[in-house]
Amino acid sequence: MSTTKILIAALIIGALGLSYYYFGTESVTAQQENISAQVKQGTFKVRVMATGELKAKRSEKIRGPQGMRSAQIWQTNITDMIPEGTVVKAGDYVARLDKTELDTKMKEALTEIEKIETQLEQAKIDTTIELRGIRDQLINLKFAKQEKLLNLEQSKYEAQSVIQQAEIDLQRTERDYNQLLAKFELSKEKAEAQISEINASLKQNQLKLQTIQNLAAGFVVKAPKDGMVIYARNWEGKIGPGSRVSAWDPVVAELPDLSDMVSKTYVNEVDISKVQKGQDVLIKVDAFPDREYIGQVIKVANIGEQLRNYDSKVFEVTVQVEEVDSILRPAMTTSNEIVTDIYDEVLFVPIEGLFTDSLSYVYKSEGGKVIKQEVVTGPSNDDEIVIAHGLVANDEILLNEPENAAKLTFNPLTKEIKEKIAKDLEADRLARQKNREERMRQVKDEQISDDNSGGGGIIIF
């Protein structure tokens, strides 16, 4: 009898355990699945998040020698450079460029000058010898002409044929003399032209040597004014010791104006329509996470570009940092929160709690049950969305669709209410757009230093 009672008790306990396992677990699961949130009321920000990089709005470039192309030196390397961030005075040493090719050019120019000087001396000697020989021949012909003239005078009492022969001899001698005199003048002009040509070549090579010698001083790069040295950038990356410097743009570093900084950022093409000049920006610097700075959008690119490793196009946006802080440096990474709109005293819910098909609705807890409530929505950000009508503050909504959603009561809004709310939203949108356009007009267009240096590398989103 006692054994039977024990078996019955064991069966009852097992049944209760199984019942708790199945129904209790199901209850817990249901509670876990039905995540809820309350409708909030307050200030709602529509913002676009983008990562940027600090750069100076204006900077003084530190350049290497400007005349490398004239010396046919197309590029050189930086052999030594002071550390980035060094504070320098005007005229202080910044970098040294490799002079190997320059020294080779100088030796070639000196060798060419010596060669031309030798040619010049040889030309002068040859000219002297040639002209001296012609002068001697002219003197001899001059004596011969006097002799023929004397023979002609002595033959005046001779036969006519003798006189004619004397006249012919005199004419032949005069002709030879005049031809030789013309040859002398031509030889003299030829020699002068040859020597002038050699002299011109000599001057050209001397000028080339002078250019190279003057260029040599520029291979020791010095600061044009006081400031903090920031390494320049080119398409290969940051310029530093060992980097190549091009003859077309021999920038090795810059002296940025640290009192006027901007954050250069890129915004995805999906969000760029929200971004306009004049919008406020909250800037955080990754290096100093406890600090925040106020900024303003001052430039938005009209044309997108395709950055490496990104599928969609992005648009360049420039943000003015409106505070001065000595710790800010070019190339520091920033997190930019671009505030595109602010709505005061509005209702908003997590964006996960909004459902749409042909209309927008939420699952609202009401009187111990859940109903399907139609709503009219307003603007949204990455996390939340404004509810223009259909809910009140502190209403509780589900963030997930319940299992019996198809059986829930649906509470629609009237057509009149929805039309009225739509008109109000459109009027508010137009008013805000007008205010944005006014702020855009107040932002002046400013020239910003190009991106060869001072930050502006590849942005990581």
C-alpha cells in the first residue's frame, strides 16, 4: 500500500515538473520576446554621424628648391628631417635633400665648361694662324702688284705687245690681291662667328653651373616663418625621411595655422541630402574623448567621389571648428555629429517599434492587452522616430511583433486627422527649410588649403 502511494506521489511530482518546464519556459520566453518601451517626450535631434580628420584651414608650405626642373633633376629624396610637431623659428633647419644627382650634374657642368674653354682656345689659335697666313699672302701680293706696276711704266717705250702683257700681269695681280682680301674678310667673319658660338655655349654652361650652385643651397630646407612643423602628404602618403620630393611640387612640410582648424569628413550619399552649410556640429577628438568642441558646416561638395574600399559614393563635407585649443593637431581623427534638425517637445519612440505595410502602426499596450495602433510619423534619426499623432507620452509599445499580431484589434486614424497632420508637417518642413537657407547665406565661402599636407588622408567610417 505504501509503495502505491509512493508511486502516485512520484507521478504527481513528475507531472508538475513537466508542466512547469513547458508552460513556465513558454511564459519566460514570451516575456523575453515581448520587449517594450515607453513613448518619450522632449527634444529630438536629427543628426548625421561621420568620422573626420583635422586640418588647418590655412598653412604656410615649406618647400624644397624651386629650380630642380631647370637643372633637369626631376625628383630627389629626403635624407633627414626634424620630427613632426617640432616648433621652429624662421630660418631654422627643417630637412636635408639628397644631393647625389645634383653633385653629378655639377661635375658634368664643370667638365663641359672645361671642354668648351679648350675648344675656345683652340679656335683662337687656329684663327690666328689662318689669318696670319692670309695677311702674309696679302703683303706678298701687294709687293707683286707694285712690281707689275713698275714693269708697266718701264715698258711704255717698248712694243705694243710688251705693254699689253705688262698690263695683263698687273690686272692679274690686282685680281689675286682683291680675291685674297675678300677671303681674309670672310675668314675673319667666320672665325668671329665660330668664337661667338663657342662663347655662347660657354656662357650657357656657366649659367647652368651657376643655377646648380644656387640650387645646392635649397637642398637644405629651412622654415620660412615661425610655427609647428607638420609633415606634408602626397598621393603616396605622408612625406618624411626617405620620401621622394617631386620637382613639380617640392613641398616637404607645412606650418599650419593652429588657431583656425577644420574637420574634413565624408558623408554617405544616403545622408548627404540632410547636410547643408550652416548646420551645427558637435565634434569629438578621438585622442581626447573627454573633450567636445562646437563646429559648423561651412562647405558641402556638389559631386560625390568613390573612395577606395567603399561601394557607395561619398561627399566631402568641411566642418569649421569654432573653438581654439592648443592640444588640437592636424591629422587627428574626429567624430562629427552633424545636427541637421532639432525638434522641441515632440513624441518619439525607438525606430524598432514602428511597423509599416500600407500604413504606419505600432503595437501599444492598453488596458492589459495589446492593440495595433495607427500612427503618423515625422522625422527620424539612426535610433528613433518622431510620432506626430497616434500616441501620447508614456504610452507603452512593443519593439517586436507579437505572435498573435494578426488577431489584434486595429485602431485606425481618421482621414481628416491624417490630412491635417500631413499639412502641419509640410508647413513645418518649409519653415525649417527657409531657416536653413538663411543660415546657408550667412556662411561665407572661404579658401581652404589643398590636401597635399596638414591632414586630409583617407577617412575611415
